Amino acid sequence: MFGFLEPQHILQAEISRQEARLKVEKENLEKEKSVLMGTASNQDNQDGALEITVSGEKYRCLRFSKAKK
């Protein structure tokens, strides 16, 4: 396939290909991260609900517990 190229050119082409793939992968992960990130607040609600906002959507959680370590 690359018989006409010198070894260093083949290596550089492979490095460039992998860098491009990693860049796309990183961009996709950043997009996914921004979609999944949210905020939670426990305001002075009479019912003690935890209010969570993810991607602009608000949710109220009436029952929750801390994660086990």
C-alpha cells in the first residue's frame, strides 16, 4: 500500500491518522460530558426535595440517599 513511501513517512502518516482519531474521540467525549453534567441543589423546600437540573431540564427527587463508599 505504501511501498513508494519511506519508513519515516509511513510512521508520520500513522501518527497523524491516530492524532485525528483521538481528536474526534475527545470532542465526542466532551459533548457527552456537557450533556450529562448537571447541578443539584437542596433549597428550602417544605418537602425537602432535591432539585436537579440536567441539560436545562429540572427534576425533583423526593427520596435519595448518599452513595456508599
